[in-house]
Amino acid sequence: MMMRRGAYYLLAYAEGKQRWIPLGRDYSEALHKYAEVERGEPVPLHTVSGLLSAYIADRTLTLSPKTLLDYRLQADQLNAVFGDLRLADVRRPDVARYLSLRGNVAGNRERDLFRAAWNWSLNSGLTEASNPMAGMRVRNPEGKRKATLGYVEDATFRKLDEQANPTLQMLLRFLYLTGMRIGDALALDISAGGQEGIAWRTGKTGRPMLVAWSPELERTWQAAANGREVGPLFVNRKGKRYSLDGIETMFARLRRKAKVAGVTLHGIRAKAADDVELAHAQALLGHADSGVTQRHYRRKVRAVKPTR
């Protein structure tokens, strides 16, 4: 959704052509119409389904495609239960019971989306109904996923490094040195490398990041660029940017070749966070809250001192 000559428009693409769909001059009305276009049918904004559609539409330009897809899947689950309800009719016990019946981590994510959308609507003046989830502490228990439970030992990382082809070798070293998400690394262009280091915005939150050069990071960057001055940093044999699916497939083959199980590309990011001090890890991963770093990325067993 974009502002153009004092009015809001949806810039859509079809068969390679641009199409400007007028949404009106009023922000609230524009969001409502945007939601209708996305769903293909009118949606009352004062209902839960209308609220979720408008919130996701508002976030379209600031969140990654993967996050938006997750939001839409979560909204589908919520709409199956709450979709037709007016916001004023949603009660706190209803949400708590929903969370209890879902009984899984996905339920937590759906509740978080519901609460964030409601707060957004209050801040935007789209509703005056108080948020029934404000201060709610009911939450399903969460555990770490098996595939990323353990710390990636140095010996395991060396096995992967030794068996990897040049592209994966550079990518794994790059992920470890920078702590980047795999999606952010694959989205990097060579232009991101400057005098001070590598500058980019995280695909998940849009937060600006800058990782300073070290001799090893600079060598890895130069090897990946391979003399090129423009274009994607990591490219395939045809000079095209790697897709996430393509890299995941290559990494699965590498795991089998190196006889290493239970390691994911995300686990390399966690290893980067585990091999430095907590404050350094928080900054490297771009977390606003050190608690997130501590809970989800610090997996190494650390020795503690005795009382005396």
C-alpha cells in the first residue's frame, strides 16, 4: 500500500504489469479495502477476521515473506474460532480456553498475533474495545526443538567444513562469523560490504545491523564475491542468487556425507551466539532482549564455580 498524490493505493502486479488500485484518502478506510482485496471479499473491520486482515496488510511492507506467511496461517486458525465475532464480544476467558485447547506452541504464536493486532488497532484508533489479552500470562509450555537442541561442537563443525563444497564452506563460515539468519545471508548483495563492515537490515524485524570486519570475515567475503563488485554475494553456477530450498537441500546432502545428524543451518547461528559472551551474542544476533538470546541460543553446558 502506497501514498500517491494524497491518496492511498495498492500497487499490484499481474502478468508483468503494474496496477494501481485506489483505496481512498482515509487511512482506516484504505486498510479495510486492502483487506478486502487480499481476501477477495468484504470483511467488516470491527470483526476479528477484519482486524487480523487489516493488521497483516499494514505489515506487508515491513515483514519478511516468511513471517507474513506465518501470520496468515495463524490468522486462519484464529478465524476458524473467532473470525465472525465482533471485537466487543471477545472475552478473556474465551482466549484462555482457546489457548488451553490448542495446547501447543502454535497456540502461543496465534495468541501473540491476536494481541499484537488488537494493540495496533487501539493505537491506530480503529477500535476502542479494550484488549482482552492485556497482561494475560496463560501460555502453553514450550521446549526446544529436537533438531536444534544441542550445542554444535567444534569437532562437528570441522567435519561439515571439511566435507563441504566451496560454496557451502564459505556460507557456513560466514554464518558462524556473523551470526546471521540463513535468509538474511542469502539476501545479501555485495554492495552491503563497506569500509567499516557489512551493513544490512534483518529480514525478520528490519533492524539495521553492522558487523565490523575481521581478517577472517574479510577473507570469507572476498572468496564469496570472487572478484565481482555487484550482485548477490552467494550465487550458484549460473550466477543466480541461491534459494533457501536449494541451500537446505545441499546442506542435507552435506550432513549425510559428513555423517552428522541433528544439525541445522539455524544451529550454526546458535553456535555463533554460544561461542562469545552473552552481551556480544545479543548484539551479534540483533536481539533487543538478552533473555531471548539466553533462552533460545545459549545451548553450551557451562561450568560454574563451587561455593568455596
